[in-house]
Amino acid sequence: MFTNKAYKFWFCTGSQDLYGDECLRKVADHSAKIVEALNASGKLPYEVVLKPTLISQASIRQTFNDANNDAECAGVITWMHTFSPAKMWILGLKEFKKPLCHLHTQFNEEIPYDTIDMDFMNENQSAHGDREYGHIVSRMGIERKIIVGHWSRESVQQKLADWMITAIGCIESSHIRVCRFGDNMNNVAVTEGDKVEAQIKFGWEIDHYCVNDVVEYVDAVSKGDVDALVDEYYSLYKVIDDGRDADEFRRHVAVQAQQEIGIEKFLVENNYQAVVTHFGMLGGLKQLPGLAIQRLMAKGYGFGAEGDWKVAAMVRLMKLMTAGKKDAKGSSLMEDYTYNLVAGKEGILQAHMMEVCPTVAEGDVSMRVTPLSMGNREDPARLVFTAKEGPAVATSLVDLGDRFRLLINAVDCKKVEKPMPKLPVGTAYWTPQPNFEDGCEAWILAGGAHHTAFSYDLTVEQMVDWANYMGIETAVIDKDTNLRQFKNELRWNAAAYRK
Ligand code: MN
């Protein structure tokens, strides 16, 4: 159910009627060739649709408003083939509400040294026209992505592809609805936040229910449906029984299957795409949802633990942005748990009480039933695995009281040196960039949480672009982070984002 709509991106070329019909015919022809090549590249996750060349204020304004009103249009790519006086663009840009990309390219790759004349120069002047256009977008303070380079180049196409995914995150953010069962865990600061401001900034609807509202749905699930889902679990996952009786093990697993079906039915009927639980507020639930939540996350639902609705919405956002991505490595809630401080091997062991999404797993995914050290319920069943290696991003959206800050850390995921047979949870292990000490110091300095929304399939740049579009502060910790400079950035941000 969690595939994106068949989104499209409009390609709008700017020009003017000063150059005559022959020139405008070539402009349209060049634009068509570029769009055709972009769509044929296989690099772009969404289709590009060519629009007629824009040469007047009226047509520009009409096109941007049509883009606003077209449910399938997720953003507009603009390019000035010739000079297009930018006052013509003011009203259209002012009324435009979707993600904007400025593709600063040129039809010809090389200067045609032997034949170039003034006619050619007047026809191919992106260097000139794109500056006029860029000026007005900057003067109007409109957020946009600028991508520079020849349209045939793979790196340019990749940047466009990445931006499209960011644009989907911008468009889809306002469709995220988070269902909270109960409230945030008492006394915890970092999982709190201003839900009204979150709706204003991100469009998220954040509601709450009594946990027993979902218990009714769980209790109503038929035994046949539970048995069928348990059979599916046994066909997908290995069993690590820890010496438990096989029937007893299966009964514990069945509780989670019943929860998966019941919770999902509740979410679907009430139109929620993200969910929050709290181990201290389980009402009539027999177990803390573990395996059930892991499965729901793998299906594309967002999840936050202990009432953490910000992480639930961010995980859902990541699932939406990466939906349908080829060779995706996964996105999940994570939690900074335990350090390895051995020199040269420093890293953070990531896990949660149970709820780590199995999309990040590499190798076997196993089921285990073990006690929780917290709460007062049955031993819950959960999926156990270790996560993939490679670069990833860990993000933390924090509420600083007067504003949101999105903290984005580039991390390098690794395998732990040895198996951890007694640890019954899905885990990841990473070293934050630029290195363990500076990464952790910067994270703490910026007020980052212990819960993160994590993905292998998104980049720092994409998350920064998303946050910029949402109008919130970002703080990036990556290979270029210098602590003294980082501390100053936070100071400057406090001034720049003051209300
Ligand atoms: Mn937690």
C-alpha cells in the first residue's frame, strides 16, 4: 500500500519573443531533446514532462499555477535557454508552491569554435539568462535546487534524480499522519515537541488514542488470520528458541502476528501512516509490540518508540522518499545504545528494545522470544539480525523551544568484530563522521537525540535540501565538520532562525 503516486516533474524552458520564430523553434526542439534524453537515461526515478516554452508573464504564471493544481506534478525544473527577462517570472514564482529546481545547463556541450557567430551566441545563452533568472529567485528568497552541468552527464542526471526524491519528501510530508497510543514517556525531554508547529512546518497531523482503542482491533483478529501470518513468519525467519518449548514459542509469536494485523487494520481504517507506542502504556496488549512493529516498518509505516512522534514521522518520510528505490538498503528507527571505545575501533552499537526495521538487515533474520527488562508483560517475540555495512545518514529532529533543528550525521556502518549471541535485538554498528570523538561531541553539542531516523538510501544533501524547503534549521556532521566552526554555525543559526 505504500508506493508513491505516479509523480511527474515538469520541464519549463524560459525564453522571450525577441529572437524570432526560428530561434524559438530551436529552443523548443532542444528542450524536447533534453527531456527525451533525461527520460531515456534510466537514472531518473520519475518522468520528466516537457511544457511549452515560456515567453510571457501570463504563460509563466499560468504554468506555475497549473503545476500547483496538478496532483501528479511533484515539482518544476526550470532552465533559461536564452535570456528571459526575470520580471516576467515574479508573479508565477510568487504563486508557485511546489519544489523548484534550476537546471543550469546548455544544449551544446562544447563551444563550436569553427562556426560560432552572434546568432549562435544569442540562441545559446544559458550562462546569461540563467543568471537573470537566478537573481530574481534569490531576491524573492525562494528555496530551490541549483544543478549545474551538461544535461547528458551522469553526475548531473544523478543530482536531478536525488533532487526528485527530495521533492517527493517535500510533497508527501503533508500527507503524513501519526497515530500515538498514549503520550510520550514521562520526564523524557528529547521526544517531546510542539505538535502545532510540526503541522505548520511539515504538514504532519499528530493524533492520540487510548491504547485500548487498538486492543479492540487486536482482539477481534480471527484465529485463522493469525495462524496464516504465523506460518508466513516461520517460512521467512529462522527460529532461535533459546531452549523454549516449541508450542510456547509459537504462542508468543502468535501474539505479535495478532498485533500486526490488528494495529495495521486500525491504522488503515483511520488513515495513519506512522505509529508510536510506549512500553509503559500497553493497556490490554499482552506484549509490547516488537515483531509486529518491525513488520509494519518494513511495510512502509513510520515508527517511534516511547511516544517519539517526531521520529515516527521522519521514518515514514524516509520510507516515502525511498519507496521503489532500486537496490534499497533500508531505513529504520535507531537508538544510540552502547559504545565501543577501543582505540581505532570506536563506534556506536545501535538497537532498540526490539523495534528495528528488518529492511536494514543483512543475512539471516531470526525470531526470538526473550524477556524485556522493562515493563510488566509477556516475553515478546522479535526479529533479530545485524545491519548492512556502508555509508548512511542518521537524523534527529529536535525541538529547541523556538524552532526545529534537523541534525544530520553521515555515518559509516560496519560489522561488529564478533557475534553477540546473547543480544536478542536487531542491531547496527557505526562510526559517526568525521570521527568518533568529534562526531559524538558535535551531536551532543547540537542537542541531538538518542533516537534517530536512519537510512542507507538517502544522502546528507537530500536531507538538507528537504529541511531547507521546510524552512527549518539544519546542522550537518560529516567528513568536513570542524568543531570550532560547527559551534559557530550553531550560534549563527540561532540568530538566523530567530522568530
Ligand atoms: Mn527508546
